[in-house]
Amino acid sequence: MIAQVGVIVHVRNTLVACAAEGARYAANADRTPADGAARTTALVAETLSADVASRVDARRVVVDGVTMVEVEVTATLPLVG
């Protein structure tokens, strides 16, 4: 039980870090949200597995008048035996 919680927390934190890096990448002047989604997908595949992230969406959003990039990762959590 404790090991399962540890795996879930690790996977969640890794996905958040991958999404944040993808958003930073897409926020560069010469990049698009699609570039950020591709970067996030590549990072997830590199750090966890290509099968973990079932969907990665990126889009520009405006928060308090500031344009930002939002990356959303939909994933299945692995189960430990």
C-alpha cells in the first residue's frame, strides 16, 4: 500500500514537471503550443514510458491580461502488484 502511494506521487510529480517544461518551451517567442505538447510527450516517454500519457493538450490562455501556455496531461497511473 505504501509503495503504491509512493509510485503514484512519483508519477504525478514527474508528469507535472514534464508539463511545466513543455509549457516553458512553448512560451518561447518562436514556438507554438503544439511544440510544447510535443516536448511534453517526449519528456514523459523519456522519463516514464510512452504508454503513460494517453493525451497531451497545450493551448494559450490569458490570465489577468497575461498570455500564458497551459499544458494538460491525461495519464493512467501504473499499478504495482
